[in-house]
Amino acid sequence: MTGPSALVTGIGELVTNDASWGPGPLGLLADAALVVTAGRVAWVGAAGRAPDADERIDLGGRTVLPGFVDSHTHLVFAGDRSAEFAARMAGRRYDGGGIASTVAATRQASDDELRTRLRVLAAEMRAQGTTTVEVKSGYGLTVEDEVRALRLAREVTEETTFLGAHVVPAEYAGRSDEYVALVTGPMLAACAPYARWVDVFCEPSSPHAFDGPAARAVLEAGRAAGLELRVHANQLGEGPGVQLAVELGAASADHCTHLSDSDVEALAGGTTVATLLPGAEFSTRSPYPDARRLLGAGVTVALATDCNPGSSYTSSMALCVALAVREMRMTTEEAVWAATAGGARALRRFDIGHLAVGARAHLVVLDAPSHSHLAYRPGVPLAHPLQLDGPQSS
Ligand code: NIG
Ligand code: FE
């Protein structure tokens, strides 16, 4: 070990997501400890066998898990759509049409207004145990406004996603081919330097989003520009999104609310993670995705918040875990795994989402004796990031 080390001990339950520690996906260890050096996990094991370290933190029997990996958010926006939410709760359907009002508000906002909101939301997430967040553009929809969104997003995360193909903006109504040409041409060229990922809202059943051929064009152009792929797929109805994502080797197909048998088969046979966003079903009063069908088929499942002002204005991964358990019948183990290791897989990250030697020491403490409390005590702020002294890397 080099540099100052910290021993975290008194861990009543340690979620490692390292299956070599025991039965089940979480690799649970009771009465555990771990040592952190230079921001990485340097040792994991029974508290009674822990080595000495420069600093010692005793958690008094609380739970430790890897930080939540929120692999799907839209945090760069202005405006408020609480009236749209209230109308939905009174019976109106969600079809993505409200995105236009956020686009209008976002275009009018100053950089500082957007930055302030983005930082508040990112801080909210951190305070609740999210240690890695993906952030999409998609509320600018001009070359300049999409670049601006991605530059701002880069201030809070490396996991930035170009979503110029979120909807067809009002000024291109009836000319979606021309808008796709803009997205795949000058907009992509200007945005690619600030993005790791490209995404598209592939939803032929929405009058505002993109059909299969348009989505393919966006994804192929993004890939040719050096970006990796993720897809908003099958949120509002069945469609080509999931199979396109699998065919093109996307890291993740997100939403997956309406799936055919062949969609499930494709996911099970491919390398694409199914990222479920139960905050969106909660907030649009839609049927939840069938997580059991996906898990039963052997599909890798992730959970994320989809934090955005329209369909899911929550920053809480703990809420998503609770919804996944209560409403989607995931076990507590499956849901916690999906919110940590699953999110890491959806971002093709191998340094986060687990707590084995060499992994980033993104530690979250639960004020509770076991991970089940995340769902057992819904709405209670149990999860906090563990701040260690000394240099920590993100
Ligand atoms: O993931 N589905 C498309 N995009 C977002 C919703 C954005 C909005 O309504 O503002 C989603 O749910
Ligand atoms: Fe989304």
C-alpha cells in the first residue's frame, strides 16, 4: 500500500457485489471492514482480521454499499412542469409533448441559471448516495444549445450523452428528415468532443420522437463520430428501439416498459443492459416494466432515476430501489445490485459499482443494519456518501 490509508470497520453488512464472497449477487459480508488507499479499495474482509491503517472509522454496525450509479438523467434544463404532472394525476396521458416547453425555457436560460440547477440536482444526488451520474443533453436542440448543455454537464461528470435526437423541435415540425440531418451532421460534429455517449428517443408511438430508421441514422452517425451508444426504447409502446439497441451493441436500452417476446430474447442474447426507470412510470402513472420477465430470461437489469422535469423529477436512487421491489417485484438483492453494479454495466464501467480490491472507493453508508432497509423504509434518507480524509478520486 502507498499513501495514507483509512480503515473502515464496524460494518454490520457490507455489500461488495463480488459474488466470490458468498451466495446471491450482492456478495454480502457480515461484521466486515475495508481499507482504502488513494481512493481505491485496498483490502476487504472480516473486521477481526483487518490490517492497521493511518485513519480508522468505526461505523457501529451500519451497512456499507458501493455508491449508486445513476446511468440515466437529464439534468440540464430550465423551467417547471408541475402543472403537467398535476394534469397527469388528474387523468391526462404522457406522450413526450411537454418536452417542448422545457426546450423553450432552456433556450432562454443563461448559462448560470442552467449551471445552478444542474449543480443543485447533482448535489442532491450525491447527498443521497449517488457517486456516479450520467447526464444527457436534449433540451437545447440547436447546435449552440446542445453544445452548451454538454459543456455544462461535463462540469459535473465524464458520463455525458448527446441527445440532440430527443424530440423534433417546433421549428422543424413536419420536417423531421431535415432535423435528423442536422443532428447527424453539424450538431453531432459540434457536440461529439463533449460527449462519451449518443442517445435517441426511439418511440414511433410518440408524435414527437423518432422512428426506427431515424434512430438508426442517429446511432450510426454517433458511432462513426467515436461515441458509444444508448437508446431510449419502448417507453410508451412496443417498437424497434430495443432490437436496434441490441443489434448495434448499445450499452443500454432504457425504459423497456413495453416489450415483445423477441425484444426479451434479443436482450437475453446480446450485450445490452436493460435499464429500468420506475420513477417515470410512477410519475406518468403508467404500468411498470416487467422486471421478472427480464430477470427470468437472464437479462442484465439496471435501475436509474431518469431525473428530468417531465416524466420523473426525482433524484433519489433509493426511491427507485423501493419502487423496483414493491411495484416490480424485484428482490431487495436484485434491486440494490441493479442500482449499483447494474448501473456500472450500463455505463460499461468496471471500476465502480462493486467493492473489491482495486475498485474505486465510492462508499455509501446506510443508517440501517441491512440493504433491505432501502425498500423497507421508503422515503427515509438512510443513504449518505462516506467522506474519507485524504485524496479520493471520482
Ligand atoms: O426519459 N422519454 C424521453 N425523455 C424523457 C422525458 C423527458 C421529458 O418529459 O421532459 C424520459 O422519460
Ligand atoms: Fe430519459
